[in-house]
Amino acid sequence: MIDEPRSLDQNALLHVMCADISKQRLWAGQKLDCEGWKRLFTDAWCREIGLSPGQVVPSLDGQSVVILNISTRKLKKAQMAELITWIYAYCDNEGIKLKAPESYAQYREAAAA
């Protein structure tokens, strides 16, 4: 399991969790979409476990900066399980209510269709 890539079910779960959170919380006064929350969580989790979350580089035109994040697509199954557990703990600490795990099965079925 250590070297197996993250599963499609894990990916679906992560996306539904982030979508749930995006409907309930603002971050820095802004509404973030699922992708924004996923990036925030991945960054915080990487820092907590000692992985480099990515790097900041100048944009191609030099007018801004771009953050080259670690991609959840590259996570192994065990790492994705840790990230999902970390998000559950964050939500518990912040009083964010997530859907029951059974409801995620419906999302997986819809995404597969």
C-alpha cells in the first residue's frame, strides 16, 4: 500500500469534502471553491509532516508570482489517507460539519457515470 497511487475513491472523497467546506466557510474573507480549499489543506498538511508544499516563482511576464504546489495526483494511497484524516481533524476542530461518509458513495457513482 505504501507505493500505490491514491485511489479514485480517495480523490472523490477529497473533492466532496472540499466542496462541503467551501459551502460553509470563507477564508481570509473570501469564498474559495473546492480547488482553493484543496490547495490550502495540501499546503498545511505538507508543512505539518515536513514535506515541501511547493515553491513560489516569478510569473512568466514578471508581473506576479506563481505557487507551484504539490499535486494530490502524485500522492500515494497512504499519503492521501493521511491528508483526508488531517482534513477530518481540521473540520472537527473548526466545527465544520461534513456529510456522512455514505453520501460520498453517491458522488463517486455520479462521477463515474
